[in-house]
Amino acid sequence: CIFNSHIESSMVMHFDRDEEGVCYAIDLGGMDFRVLRVEIDVGSTAVINQRVETHAIPEELMGTSQDLFNFVALTLKNFVEREDGKDAQKPLGFTFSFPVRQNSVSSGSLIRWTKGFSVGDTVGKDVSQCLDEALARCGSNMRVTALVNDTVGTLALGHYYYKDTVAAVIIGAGTNACYIERIDAIIKSQGLPTNSGGMVVNMEWGNFWSSHLPRTPYDISLDDETQNRNDQGFEKMISGIYLGEIARLVLQRMAQESDIFGDGAESLSTPFILSTPYLAAICEDDSQDLSEVRRILQEHLKIPNAPLKTRRLVVKICDIVTHRAARLAAAGIVGILKKLGRDGSASAASSSGRMREQPKETVVAIEGSLYQEYPVFKEYLDEALVEILGEEVARTVTLRVMVDGPGTGAALMAAVHSSNRQQQGGGGGGTI
């Protein structure tokens, strides 16, 4: 595998389908967060009922850990009371999509913030404890039952529906991946008991750096202007927060070295003015005169009267940035499959005279706005998988979109762990 990962989460996926009842989840991964109510039925092959609400975090609450978690806890308490009429003690899954040093199924300490998120006094703290204390302060009876990140939650939901799910990938505002590894292949976890012989490895692949990455002067300029300089290098090449900014830096350089935009390109000097949704709209404009591109240039970037030739060039730049990001993401997915022996290399290596081993059916759970809501990105990623794996192996690999996967998966894992504890007489053990 091309990624040298470290283990932040060590939970094994094991669903008996005897979990039942109502459980809740909080999905915190950026300036918006979600609260979820998930209802599970015995023996069901699907979640029978689900309610989701999305809430923005006011910027003024980003000052201290207590302010942030008080707001999240009160939002959950109000949501539970609206849904069930009272704040009962239910299993609570907490999806926290930042690098965490996992201490147990239900606790973990924040290593660092990513995705432009920053609350200074939270680093090093147990984020579950922060939320539990906030829940107690607002009078809620609920406490965190399972702490996961977005990839592990998505993997849990994928594995719940498809037993061949071996990995999960998030490609949205940020990016990350996790996969199920054999316990004997993880040196730092030797001696830890599991029920299945496998363990979930959270790769934190957004922080991957390598001399083999096609880093350009625009990537270096982007890194220089971010708060987390020299961190999250891979994420800055492929995730939604940054793609529009890479394109802006290219367009700004063009404006400085030519008169292609005339005299109206001052706005191109404003960092992050070209967000990824605008980049996507530019790439997906299939009108003959690129009318949507013209509108974005005029109304958002304040560039009037750009001729069709210039508009076509803007589309080309945005397309190149998108294409590179999608291919890098595909290479990362293939890296995981290669590590697991599911890239077809084992079959191809079979010596002559022996029955050739057929590639295993493989499911990769995927979630995130770039893949789900940006058809051009999805098309390029899917094409790259076929190109790298070959058509025969690619046919055995399925990317399954898990809508609300991080939160729903966390709720399922909370239900499993709560069930385990009850079966063990209230003890704190059990694996997921």
C-alpha cells in the first residue's frame, strides 16, 4: 500500500442483526453538523426509519471547546425531545471527523484539527468526554456509546448492507479512508483481542505526503496560505475545500501574465473566492456559448465580457484540476485494494499450470459531496479505477454510495456496543 497509516480507530465490524430500538448520532465534521435518529428492527436488512437534521455552527461559538460542545449538546437534546417527547437514555454514536487517538470504543483524544476547523483548547482532550460533560450541563441523560470518524461510520453502514465491504472512503469537504486489516498484519496492535481476527485501520490519508505526488507551484502556494501549512497534503489536492482555490491560483497567474481577462480580474487575487461548487458548475456547463461560465465570471468573479475563447480556457483549467483530483483519489483506493490483495495481482501472479484464482467481489463504501454531487468528478474517478485495475478486475469492485453513512453507521455501532454491554451485564468491554 502506498500509504503509511497510523491506527486511530480499532474496531471490528460485527453485526448480528439482533440490534433493535432507537439510537441517536451526532455527525460533526465541519462548520455544519448533523443529528440523527435511527430506528432498527430485529433481523432487518435495512434501517426501518431515520430522521436527520443539519445545523450550522455559528462562528462566534468556535472560540472555546465548551462553547462548541454546549451548542452541539443542546441541539441534540432539543432534537431528541422533538422526536420522542422526552430525553431518554438511548445509545449515542458520535462521528467526529478529525484525527483522534482512539482510547476505547467510546473515547478518543483530538490530535489536530483539519479542514480549516480550529478550536484551540480542544487539542489533546477526550472529545467524547467534552460532549458528555456538555450533555450533562444541559440536562440530557444521553452519553457517548461509540466514537468513530466519518470513514469508520461509513464502513460500518456499508458492512451492515454488504458483507463484501472492505473499505470506506470519504471525498467531500475533506477526505479520508479506512479499511479492514488482518489483526496479525498490524504490529502496534498485537495482543489485542477481537472477535473476527480483523481490525479497522483509519488511514488519515489526507495527511499523506510523497515525492511521487504531482505537486505543482499552485499546490505550494495553496499550502502556504492555509493555517495548517505542511499538513494534509493529499487532502489539499483532492478535496472540496481546496479544488476551487487551486483553479483560482492558476487563473490568477494567467491574469498576471496576460490580458486574457482584460482589466477586470482584481477579484482573482481574493483567496478562496472560487469555491468548488462554482468550479463544478463551470465544468458541467454544456451550453454552446458557455452561458453559465459567463454568468459566474460576471456575477461572482466580476470579470465582464470574457470572450468565448477565454470561457473555454476557464473550463479547461477547472476540468484539469478536477481530473487530477479524481485520479489521485482513485489511486488511493487502488492502493488499499492492493494492500488487501484485491487488485487482481494475486490472480495475475498465478503460475502456469494452476487454476487461475478469480478476483474476489469487493465493495468500497463511499460518501461525500464531491463523489455524490459532482458527476464529472465521479466519472473521472470511475474511469481511473478501470484504467488502473483493468476491466476484468474493475468489474469485481463496486463503489457503493452510503447516504448519511458517517452518522447512520455511528448510530448502528452505538446500538451494537450498547447491546454487547447489556449482554455482559453492564461491563465496558466488547468489540464492534
